Amino acid sequence: MGDSGGMLDHVQRFSEQMVLCVKAAIVIADGCKRYSIENALSSIESSDNHKNVLSEAKKLESICTDKAQVSRELYYKCLSKQRRQSFSQIKVTAERLIFLHVIDMCKQAVLAERNNKRDECLRKYRISCSLLKLLHSDAKTPGDRNTLQKYISIVEHKLQVLTLH
């Protein structure tokens, strides 16, 4: 029958790819809508630069959607009907994966700071802060929002301290 642990690894990887691609497509689509609205409300005429930004963002959204579909197909190919029930316990959310990535980036930022790589450290903290704000805006419970706000405050404070030195 094969190694079910190996199968689980593939299933997990494809499900993670799928949810992250879907989340990325949603974030890009929301960004395009906001950009279009702000551009329409401003008194500045749309330039080719604005059109290029929207065009590139829509291409990225399409790529993310396509990759999500491929990951979905691979996910289901890895699971036979019989195994679908046993693997149905796998719960993967984009938010959880992004949060774990933020934690990892903050750890990397600390290491970069210790190794006197200030620019890398600041970049990692800034990206972490942006991702935490994204998670905060999508949080479904007040408890999650409060926890994420605490993390945002900590990272923002760390950024302030680093930029002052």
C-alpha cells in the first residue's frame, strides 16, 4: 500500500499550497479593488502606469488561482476515496500558515539583528508586521483580533526601536 506518512506529507503540502494560493488571489483582488476605487476618487487621471499596475496584479491573481486549482487536483489525486475519510482530519488554513510564517520571519529577524544585518532584520520585521495586519483584518473573533493586535504592537515597537538606533 505504501507509506501513509509520505502520502500525508504530499496531501499536507498540496493543501497548504492550495489555501495559500487562494488567499493570495483574494488579497490581490481586494488590493485591485481598493486601488481602483482610490484611483477613481482621486483627481489624477489614470496613467499607463496605473493601468500597468492593475494589469500586473490581475495577472498575479490569475496565476494564483491557476496554481490553487493545480494544487487542488494534485491533492485529490493523492487521496483515494478510501483515504479521503482518514485524511479528512487535516485542517489547513491560510491564516494559520501565514501566522506560522510570521513567527518564523520574526525569529529570522532576531538572528539577523544579532548578526548585525540591520537591513535584513528591518525588512523581515516590516513584512511580518504587514502580514500580521492582514491577519488582523481577516480575524473572525475578538480574541483573535486582540491577540494579533498585541503582536502587531510588539513588532511595530521593535521596528521603532531599531529605526531610532
